[in-house]
Amino acid sequence: MNRTMRVERFSVSGVRPGEIVVATGTTHPERGTVGSPAAPLLAAALGRGEPDPGGRRIRLHPMDATAEASGAGDAVLVMVSYLELDGRAVGLGAAAHADDRAAVDICTEVVAQWAGLLRSRRLLVAAPEPDCAGARAGVEATLRAAREARRDVPVYVYGRPVAAVDRIARLTEAGVAFADDLDAAPDSGVVVFPPHGVPLPVRAEAAARGLGVVDTTCPLAALAHRDVEAYAHRGDTVVLMTGARDTAGECVSVSQAPESVLTMRDAAQASDLQRFGVDPERLSLVVQTGISVDDAAGMITALRERYPRVRGQHYDALCYAATDRAAAVRSVAEAVDLTLVLGAADDPDAGHLEAEAAAGGRAVRRLAAAGDLTAAWLTGVNAIGVVPARSAPGALMPQVLDALAGLGPLSVTNREVRTGPRPGVDGAAPGLPALPGGTVVDA
């Protein structure tokens, strides 16, 4: 790529005084069509004042560097271009009116800055599907319910599913509403129980009112709920391991036997249980779905050291979705120079992914839009990791990949971690649910 790189100036038309035009593509006198997928990055940088455009309007538009080859144009285009392996020309360019020498200098500076970043790169996408199998199945079941319901029958989801923003948008587009209590649903309505389940009083109220119910509770979540109820019924105090983050299903699990459940968020809390007067001979543990099994393992060890007689779930009943996602993020972050977490600034899921990626000590940045990517972040970067959070719109990933592909040849690969049954084991352990096809529900 470096041997085909050119930084050039052309006389062009179509740029008004008081503006800078970033080329979305250029017709080059020798190279023909020069694509500019990274043009939005230049425009965003100028919009942030990198360098300061001095109040000039920033406009994106294709440019023609051939019509004014004689030098008769009234504007100056500064551009860099190179050839891909297949011969396609790619580049970047910005133009200003010839009489505005300061603007021409700005174009020269911004193009030189980004031209210095052009190189081939590796890009690893970690856990490209942010939703677990239960969340995906729950959304599809809800959509089916909306399609099958009569026009005059509203469909409500109790609470809000934990799912990617695009999946939530599909539900809204299908006419599905969300309600925090059943009062919002008329007696003729259909209520969907989300994958993380609903508290027992909500189930009882829905049954008493005769509401149509579509239960999309994940099998592993339902199993955890049943375990809480069963352990409490035999007279045990149930330690519910929830981890540091609140999970959507936590209150659902507690509701199975609220007078018998104690929540545990970290290993240090094992020593605090004695103040609740727990009987060491009648103590059980349940791991809340949605938390990392690695996080739960430390809590289980601490609890067993203090209470050796504690009983708990079969390990095949644990959900590995969060564990696998975190492992994929850490694996990618350790292999790259920069990890980009795609998601909203106020998204807890994106914040959690950032923390996982930063654990290895490498650079981590959050992107809510492709234009947030700065030249400073990419300086000296040869390998980039990308992690989509649930708040990232589906269009954001291809936008980021396109923009980065405009800064040099890009090799893109996915990296996932999937925990499944041990080879030679067919189906789940006795009493445990299985996904369609007989796959053990532990991933």
C-alpha cells in the first residue's frame, strides 16, 4: 500500500467561499474512481475543531479532479490515495476555495494527519452477537405472538427484555408495548413474560385476571427460580449469587421465597451471613442467570470455606452466556492495540464490556457513532478490537468497519467463546432443560 500512496493537489470546482468540502469520492485523472469510506471521519474531526475550521461550513460531497486538470478551477483539493491489492483506488480528500488560503492550509493539515494513519490493520470483532440464546428466542416468540394476535388484542411485555436495541425496536415496530405493571394491560390483552421471568405475584395476578400469557422465560432462568423455591421449601436459607451488577432476573428469583433469600454480590459477603443468623446445616446456594460463572466461582469458594455443608445447583444448570462473552472480550483486548466498545455513553452493558477489555491494560475507547473515532486514537495502532454492546444500533458496526477500511487494507475476523457439553455427552444432565436439538443449555 505504501508504495502506491500519493499525496496530491488538484484544481477543482464546486466549493464556495466559507466552506470546506470533504470528498466522499473522487474522480482521479489517472486512477479513476477513488472511494473514500473514511470521509465521515475527516468531516467529524473538522466538526470537532481538529484542526479548527474557523467557523467554515463542513460539507460532504463527491469531487471531480479531472474536469479542471488545466488548473482553471476555483478551488484546491488536497487528497491522498493508494491502491488496494485488487487495484481499487481508495483515499481521502478535502477542498477549499482557492482564495481562502487559511482553509486550504487546514485541508492540507487534516489530510496529512490522516494520511499518516494509512496502513494495513487487523480487526477482531469480539462476541458479535450481544444477546444470549434465551434473549433472542424470547424476542422471536414475542414477535410471533404479535403476528398471531387479533388486531384488537394488544400485546404487552411485562417489564423490558434485556436485548439489543435493534431487537427492542423490532418489537415496538410490531406494535408490542412495555408495561411495568399489569394494570396497563386490558383484560382482553396478551402479556408476555420476558426471558428473565416475572415475580410470582405477577404470575398469580395474570392468572386471576385470565390474561392471555406467552411465557418466554429462559429454561435456565426458570430452573434457577424453581431451585430457589425448592431449597426454601425444604427449610434452607438460600444464598442468591448476583454479582456486582444488578440483573433483570434478580427480583424474580428473590420473589420465589423472599423470606428465605439472601443476596450475595461478592466473595467478601460470605463472612457477613452470620449476622442474619443462618443455620450452617440448612444453607443452599443458587447462581443468578446473567452473571459470569467466573465471578460466581469465587463467591462459591468463599461460601464453602465458611459453610462446608452448603448445598446448591448442579453445575450443568449454570448459564455461561455472560462468561463466554466476557472471555471473548478479554481475549480480543489482549491481542490488539486498541479496543473499541460500540455503545451509548450511559449504557451499563457497554461500561461492563469496557471494564472487561481494560483488565489487560490495553487502550479502550467507547464509540456511540463512527465519527467519534479520532486520529489520536489510531496513531501507531496496527490491530483493533471491536465489541458491540446492546445499546449499539446494528448499523454502527458496518459504519465503523467501512470507515476503518478507508484507512488501509483491513483484515476482519470474529472471535467467540462458546461453552458447550463435553464431547461424548449427549443431552443435559438429569432434570436439566435442553435447547432444541439436544444441546445442553449451558451456553
